[in-house]
Amino acid sequence: MDTISVNQFRDKLKTFVEKVVTNHTPIKVTRRAGEDFVVISADDWEREQETLYVLQNSSLMKQISESVVTHSKGTGYTPTSEELNEITGI
């Protein structure tokens, strides 16, 4: 993550915002007096929130763990050709 001063951020706001949105790379902005902050795209923020939700949901984590076990053993659910076509949009 790049780190810049609040003055640099203010002077080149449009450039930094475009970089954050296009490259999906957050930027840490430092301030002399006060807390630093991070600029992140809305899409990246939403992805982070979804990830946190899954990680904090014990039921979902249990399902994922069970799926990994059955997948590695080759005993998991195998969709039909019709279901695969529906999933992939073919």
C-alpha cells in the first residue's frame, strides 16, 4: 500500500482516486495532526465486508470446511450437465 501525505492527496486528488479505483490498490494518507486514513474503492470495500461477514459466520465457515474435505476426497456433490450449463450460462 502506497503512503502519501494529506497535502499530496489533496493536490492530486483526481489522480489518486483514479489509481485506487482502476488498480484496486488502497492508499494510506498520513496527517501531521491526527489519525491517518485509507482510501479504498467502493467495490473493494464491499468485497472486504463480504469476506469479513463470511469469516465471522461460524455456520458458513463450517460449510466451507466440510466442502473442502469432501472435495479433497472426491466425495462431494457433482452437478449434472444441465446444472453445470445453468451455472456457466452455456
